[in-house]
Amino acid sequence: MTHSEVIVIGGGIAGTSAAYHLAEHGRSVTLLERGEIASEASGVNAGGIGALGWGHLPDLESHLTMGSLQIFRNLQLDLGYDIEFRASGGLQAVQPGAQYDYAKDRVLSLKSRGYSVELLDINAARSIEPELSPELAGALYFPLRGQADPQKATRAFAAAAESRGAEILTGWEVTGITGTADGDYLITCPDEEYRANTLVLAAGAWCRPLGEMLGIGIPIVPVRGQMWATQPMPPRVFQGMSAVESYAHWSGNPGGDANTPPELTHINGRRVTRHLYGRQTRDGEIIFGGDRQMLGYDRMVDAGGVEVNFSHTAEILPFLGQQSISRTWSGLMPFPLDGRPIIGRIPQLGNLYIVSGLASSGFGRGPMAGKLIADYVHTGHQPQPLAESDPARCVTSLS
Ligand SMILES: Cc1cc2nc3c(=O)[nH]c(=O)nc-3n(C[C@H](O)[C@H](O)[C@H](O)COP(=O)(O)OP(=O)(O)OC[C@H]3O[C@@H](n4cnc5c(N)ncnc54)[C@H](O)[C@@H]3O)c2cc1C
């Protein structure tokens, strides 16, 4: 039996950042990961870091994005981990017609709330991203967006946590959790038992089965994302890239019900919109993806969906029409049923915390989510931004 003050379950970006920040606070912390660090969503994502600024009234989203941006920057520039972080900026392609009207409204609304965004005409957009199609109406420009390598960044958090005394254990799958009479948790792995006073669930799309071990219902479902890459090539794409099409669709039709999260690309197996994001990596691959499909834990790549995403990308960056796909992959994203992150203390049991529900933008939001949960565990007080992500709103008792 091994004892630790705090146990974090899950070695993705949320769990490794939580472990790092807990260790920074001087807490004795053990992280249990069933695979390798970054073996799930945190290691296979596109590496896009979204940020719009703090805005006039900073909310949870601005804390998660701007806080994470700062933490990524510190990890690379102050702590010296090469995570391929770059404050690249981001462009969101706007096609003519209804998309342009939506983009104009969106930029006005964001700017009035103090966020950093511009609507560029196509010549201005092509001045900073020369391969953009001249057929586009323009692009939204997000100067604060960044990018980093997801594997390197997540592993850097684990390494930084270890260097501050955290124990990072990989190949340890949690198969059972029970409470003890004196309020501790007994965590069972196949070859070992751990005892801890405080438990942090950071298991991404697997939070629901972990919750069931504790008799609580955590409304997070796995949503498959998939991506494709070209062979490495010389630099041709400089910003983080996305497209306004899906956002225009979701603004009027978010979808979602008691069993389905909002803002998916497919509902009941039928495509409702095309979503797109990607970038060129430091080694020269061009990587893109976008589909968000709820299929349980099935993660088989759907070639038809990849083809749709590839042709959408080639509408925006026509030179890709002459390229071919060299590899594809997929991952499972933790989507909360009400569309809002679940970060905070779970009220049904003592000293039980969760940092999850980061959905399709958890790489860019995970570092600050991990810091905020570490601050909560350390001080016992809810950091103010986490009022919006309080698990009390949605976590239920199963008995
Ligand atoms: C294809 C794709 C592209 C994406 N692109 C972006 C992007 O560009 N920008 C962005 O911000 N976000 C992106 N995302 C979303 C982002 O990757 C996720 O939101 C984020 O990685 C979630 O992190 P996490 O730590 O919560 O979960 P995960 O990374 O899934 O980590 C959870 C960990 O818990 C472990 N675990 C589960 N059960 C157990 C158990 N019983 N015992 C021990 N360990 C357990 C798992 O093995 C896993 O390693 C993308 C996701 C995908 C799939």
C-alpha cells in the first residue's frame, strides 16, 4: 500500500498540469496514468491554442485560454522545455455570402466585449497567409492564438511535475476506488493499492466510468475527433488555421439534448456541418482535422469524414489539392453534455475534485484548468473563475 496526499488520475494535459501545480504548491502528489503520458487526446490533438484576450469582464473562458497561453510560454521560455510553442496568431477563413454576414456580427460582438479580433478582407489576409484562396471573402484574424506540440507540451508538464517532487506513474490503470472509514480513498490498480486523502479526476473521456466506481454520475461523453497529415514540406502555412462555417451553423443550431452535447458535426450519424482546424508543424507536416462525432468509445478513423475535411481545407488553401494524405489518426475528446467545462469540487464526497469536460479545446485550456484545480485543492477555496464550471450543477449521485 502506497500513500500520497493527493492522487491525480489521468496523464493528459489536465492531469499533468494539475500535478505540476500541486507539486509547485509543495503538496505530495502521485499521478496515475494507465498508458503513457499524453497517450490519449492530449497527445494526438492539433496543437492549436485558442485565445481572444481577457475581455472587459474576464470570465472562465478568458482565464482558461489566456492563463494557459501564459503557462505554455513559461514552460518554454522560463523553464526551458522545447514544446514548439509559437505565438503564431490564427486565421479563420470566411467564404462569401451568409458566412461573411455572420463574421461581421461576430467580430462586432467580440470587439465590443474587449476581445482581440479583426475581420480582414482577402488581400489583407493573403498578405499574412499567402496560400489562402483568393475566392474567400476574407478571414477573421486572432492575433493572440498560438500553437505547440501536444506530445512535447504534455510530457513537459509531467517532467516539470517530477522535477518538483511529484510521482508520475505510467502503465497504472485505476480499476477500483473505494472510500475508507477515516475519509481517505483506496485506489486499486492491478498490482498495487494507493491510499490518498484527496483525489483529482483528470481522466478526460473516461471520467464517467471512474465516477461510476464512486457512485456518482459525471455527464461527460467521448466524442471522436480525427485528423490527417501530408508529408513534411517547406513552410507554407504560418498561422493556426480554421474556418467560420461550423461556427456560423452552430450559432443558429447548436444541437444537443439530455444525452448529446451541443456543437457536433454529426447528429444521429448524419453530417450537419463541416468543422476545420489545423496548422503546419515544425517538422513540416500540414495537419488538419475537424469532425466531432459521438460514437461511444469507437475511435476508428472514418475515411469519408477525412475526405470531406481534406476537400474543405483545399477550398481554403488550394495548394493542398495537389498534395496527398500520408497518415490519419483519431482521438476521444471529453465533451460535457451541457457544453461547459466541469472543474471543481464534487460535492457528493469529501476531498474529491475533477478537472475535465474540456471538449475540443482542452489542449489550449488544460494548463490553466490544471492550475486552477491545484489552487482549489491547495487552498480549499474555490478560485472565482471556477464558479462557472462548478460540478455541483451537473454531477449526480447514482444510488
Ligand atoms: C483529433 C483531435 C484534435 C484536437 N485539436 C485540439 C486543438 O487543436 N486545440 C485544443 O485546444 N484542443 C484540441 N483537442 C482537444 C484536446 O485534445 C482535449 O480537450 C484535451 O487533450 C483533453 O485533455 P485531458 O487531459 O482532459 O484528457 P486526455 O488527454 O484524454 O487524458 C486523460 C488520461 O486519462 C487516462 N485514463 C483514463 N482512464 C484511466 C484509468 N482508469 N486509470 C488511469 N488512467 C486513466 C487516459 O489514458 C488519458 O491519458 C483535440 C482533440 C482531438 C482528439
